[in-house]
Amino acid sequence: MDYETPQFFRVMEYAADADRDVVDMVSGSPDWEPPAALREGLRTYAGADPADFQYPASIGLRDLREEIAQRRGVDRRQILITNGAGEANHLAMLGGLETMPGGEILLVDPVYPYYAGRANFIGADLSFVSAAADGHLDPGDVRAAASDETAVIVINSPNNPFGVTYGADTVEGVLDVAEEYDALLVSDEVYDHFDYTGRFSSALSVDSSNRVVTNSFSKTMAITGWRVGYAVFPQGGDAAAELLDDARTRHMLTNVTGSRPAQAAVLHALRNTDPEYFERNRERLRERIATFTEALDAAGAEYTQPEGAFYVMARFPDFPGTFENVFRLVDEAGVAGMPGETFGTSRGDWLRFSLTTDRVAEGADRLADFFE
Amino acid sequence: MDYETPQFFRVMEYAADADRDVVDMVSGSPDWEPPAALREGLRTYAGADPADFQYPASIGLRDLREEIAQRRGVDRRQILITNGAGEANHLAMLGGLETMPGGEILLVDPVYPYYAGRANFIGADLSFVSAAADGHLDPGDVRAAASDETAVIVINSPNNPFGVTYGADTVEGVLDVAEEYDALLVSDEVYDHFDYTGRFSSALSVDSSNRVVTNSFSKTMAITGWRVGYAVFPQGGDAAAELLDDARTRHMLTNVTGSRPAQAAVLHALRNTDPEYFERNRERLRERIATFTEALDAAGAEYTQPEGAFYVMARFPDFPGTFENVFRLVDEAGVAGMPGETFGTSRGDWLRFSLTTDRVAEGADRLADFFE
């Protein structure tokens, strides 16, 4: 077992060592302000009674679970507060692997590398279904890739790295496949507040005991380092009860509970943040998308029009998405992106650019100049 | 796999439902103030730049690791910041089980129940060595209980539930056994700031590639809910490197990283808290110990004189430490303690009382009256 330095560190380190100014379009950490109520919530918590500094319930602060339950239209008891979506995905994937028949986890290629790393780590067999040419996922392709061996199917919408948003048909179609093969659908929806189409459909919109929805406030509130996430488990039936028990036990024996200052501040922010905050973030990203895709047009690049999340996948003529070419872009263009090959095999010729920088226009100009 | 409600919840719920006022001497959550600099550190962090709200390094904030490394006299690269000592123990126990020969985890009875729960959960065979009559651990007894099957030995000093502090001879003796059987000693030292004897000896005082030291700021800074802990891994040799790699990878793929607000505030508190803060906490506990043990004397109880941590183990005449008797004490005396049977088999006749309440004197009076 190796400590795998995440690939994006390789690019970030290379960019940091470069002799020139580089526009960082590598990582997915928001560069914008969190909700004002989040800062306020943390400040208030800093003055709380010592009793409020002690263990919350292992499954998370009750008021936070209640607040999330009301917003998501589920029972509070279905919710487990986790150390970010990372732990939520870990619990859901491992729980599905242990409780469902089969030993395989089915992922979408191009894939968010943590899913593949985690699936490998927990000893699953991996299989992949390729996204369609437009970045969308065809449930028919998922059905063709699934088998009795499939224990877990993981999807991510709005999607990293492709920037597409799956509609209700896709989510329902994939869930049908999960039910058909007695598999667990893990639907990671961390970018749900960054849908630019209005078409986003949560897997919670379909009632099924074969799906776990994971989410976090990392992107929603621009706090990837705070680690407040959650999983919504299905209700009803022995299998669903076992899945939830399994996750609660694993969470308790691994982490005891999530960090309370962050939970308290997120709760305060949930209660005191206007929808305008989220709309402003979407508007900012819409502008960045327009700026960046105009430059891609100018550079003669092929790209997937982003419908959600923060990313653009692009392909430049005769410039495959290798580490070598990414390093060349750093040195010669002053722009750092991610090699397509780090997201699987289906888009190895492509590059991913993250729009989480206020220098998107500068990055776009540099790319347009370089490929001119 | 069942979601095991921790046993102390059973007692706390029973006490909460009682028709009378009950002095809560069940849980080990401090009831005193955290360092002022901790509150200040969190307030300052609440006003930080958005970049400081994003992912820290997976292994923890570099400055925090450096600060801990200097204090503990180790290399920063040996330190992994975890989600409390819970995760540190999880990583160390599971890492030892996977990298050392043998499939058994050896625990001390009476045992902190989380160790046994975790060892069961990760599929280890459990074996136990009984503490001596005075609560101390005899390395000769550990040697007699160990075998080639022993992969991990877990000790806790100052000790929960026994309140004893192991000296250098004990720690060195147990480490010798670990080396002899090619096992990993996991030394959980979360109560290291609560030693009333001056005799406490950290396992870090002996250089060995067979020991991991775990710790946290939960007790030290009275913040059990904040979840900032760490593990110090050994240095040198392939086995040590593998152990550290294994823990880093598992930590990254499970949690990504620990919560940053809590890490930032703990770092500020470490840098700006006088030794007097910790001495005041010890003084408060010394007084509570004196008050409580006087009452135990009056009640004709046998007890272990606390040398560290927050707990007193006591045995009353003809009153074994069962749940039934604990519930009776709640109803008839108005004091809630923990049944000895929840800590293993060797002290089933005993009760554990936690001194983390400012009503220790009231609890002591009630017990003295009840057993008079």
C-alpha cells in the first residue's frame, strides 16, 4: 500500500517551482467568500459554554441533522454527519461493498480520482463505464457495464471533471440498473448548488432502498478544509437498516464524531444565509465559464460546455492531456491545468481547467495566445 | 455488525429519565474552561482569508505538526494530525494489525471500551492481560499474555478507567515485550497533562520502531468535541516507513484531512497558553480527588488512589458494579457512575466515577449517606 500523493499535488508543485507567474487552474478549492453567517457562527461558537465544546452525538449535532432533513425532505434518522463528503463516500462505498452481493464497484470514466483510489483501497474490483461524447451518462451504457458482480455504482452530478449535470432521466435510469443488479447507487452531489441549467436532479427525488446520497458544505459554503459532510441513507427494510448501522458503527469507531466548531458554524450559516449568496456564486462562475470558453474558441479547442460544478474539459489540437504537456503549459503559457490521463482512460487527450481563481480571464488569454 | 450504543449512553439516559436530581459522574468530558487562547484562536480564524478555509495538507497543518514535533522532540514527518485520538488509535491499531505478524490485539483489563470495540470491528482476535490489584501493569504479566500471534499491544497512561500512571519501568518493560514478539505498542497518552505523581513516562522516551504514541487535545484543552489528535510514528527502517505510509493513505482516503478551524485554534492555543493553565486543571482535580476519596473512606469503600486522569474506581461492600446497581444508585442516591462490568471482567465488582463535574462534593456526600 503506497501513500499516493494526489496527482494534483504533482502539478501544483511543478507550478510553484516555475520561474514565471502561473495561473493556478488545478485544484477545486473555491476562491470566494463563505457566507457571512458562517464566520459569524464560528465567532459565536468561540464564546460558547465549555459544555458545548464536548462530544456531540457521534452521528452529528441533532439540530444540524434536523435542518438538513427538513431541507432535503427526509427523516432526520436517515442522516449521518461525516468528516466531509470524503468520509460520506467512504462509508457509503464500503457499506455497499460489504452488504450488497458482488465485489465490484462501477465508476464513470472520466472519474474523480478519489473514487478509484478509495475503491482500490477497500479491496473492490473496479470497472468503468465511459461517459458519452457530450460528457453525459447513458443509463443504457451503465446497464451494459453492470453485472451480478456489481455491488456499488458511484455517480457524481454536477460532475467533476466533466462539468455536466445529470437530469432526472439519467438518475432514474441508473437507479433502475442498481435495483436490477441489487447494487447500491452512491450519488455524490457536492456540487448541487452549482447547477447552471436548472436541470439537476438529486437521487433523493426517487424513493429507493438502493441509493445513498452524499453531500457536503465544502463547495456550497466555500470551506473545503472544514470537513462537514453528510450521507442520506435509505429507509425501510432490513438491508437499509443494516447499511445505516454499518456506517454509524464504522464512523463511531473510526472518528468518534465530526468536529463540532465546524458543525456549529455550518448550522448557523444554513439558518441565516439567503438564497442570493448561492446565486451570486453561480453568477460568478457563469461569467468565468463565458470568459474561458470564448478563449477556448479562439484557441481552436474542443470543449464540453459546463452545465455545473467548476470545471472545463478541453482538448487542443495536437496537444494530448499528458503530464508532459501540462508541464509545458506551465512553463510556456503560464497556466496550470490537470492532465486528462489522471481521470481515467477515456479522455486522456483532454485537459481539465478549474475556474476557482479570479484570474480566469488572464489564464484564458494566455491559452489563446499560446495556441494561436 | 451492530451499531453499538456506547454503554455510557445507557447510564446517561437512565439518569436523565430519573425523577430526581442526579450528579453525573459518567462521561469523561471536562467541565472546565479551555485555554483563553483557544477561544481567541478560533475567533481570529473566523476572520481569516477564504484561502485559509480550504484543504490543509491531508496530514495536517504544517505549523501544527512542527509545533507538536518541537514539544515532543520528534521529527515533524513522524506526525500525522488526526480526527482526535479516536482516529489516531484506529490508524495505529489497524496499521499494526496489517503490517506486523500475528492477528491478535492485546489489551489491558480493565479496558477503555473503545479499544475493544475497535479491535473487534477491524477483525482482530482479542486477548487481555489483567492489571495488578493496585491498578498498575506488570510487564511480566504482559510477557506471559503475549505470543507470536500478538500484532498490537495497546496501553493507556495515565489510565482510563483506573486512574493510575505508568512509570518508565512499565513503559520500557512493555515495549521490550512488543519488540520481542515483533508487535506494535500503541501508547495512548491523552491524559498526559493530568498526571498527579510526576512519574508519567511517555513511550516517546524510548527510541523504538515498535511503538506509536497517540494523543489529542480533547482532554488537554477541554475540547473533546473538536477532534484534534495526532499519532507519532516511528522512524527508520522499511517497516516503520510502511506503517506511516499505510496510516497516511488510510487517513487521506477516509477523511481527506482533519477539520481546519479546530487545527488552527489548537495551534494558536499551543503557542499562547501558559503552563499555569494546565497546573490549575490538575489542582482542581487534586481537590476533587481528595473530596471524593474522603467520602469513599466514610462509605467504607475500597478504591484505587488516582495518580492521573479523571477517574476513581471504587468498590462498595456487597454492591457489585452491575448496571442494576448503577441504576439503583441513580434512583436511590442520586449519583450516576459507570458499571465496572463495562470495562472487562477483572473489575466487574467495581464502579467508575468520573470527576468531571463541579458537583463532586455533592456526589461524594450522597454516596457516603447511601452507604452509611
